Amino acid sequence: MEGRIEINPKILAGKPIIRGIKAAIIYAERLVENEEVYPIIVK
């Protein structure tokens, strides 16, 4: 992953720039790995 994700405050206001589809998926996984998901029950 090293070198695949760059965060630079001068580019895109500091938002991550990700090179490669696999790197993007791994980044997204790490971003939400501690999130809790609750089902929405529609009656």
C-alpha cells in the first residue's frame, strides 16, 4: 500500500489520492472496518 495513497493539502484540499482499484478497495475497507451497521426494518 505504501506509495499508493497520497494525502497532500495542496491537492484536492487534502483528500486522499489513491492509485489502483485494489488500493482503493483496501483503503475503503480500512475506513469502515470499525463502523457498526444496523438493519433498517421497513414495515
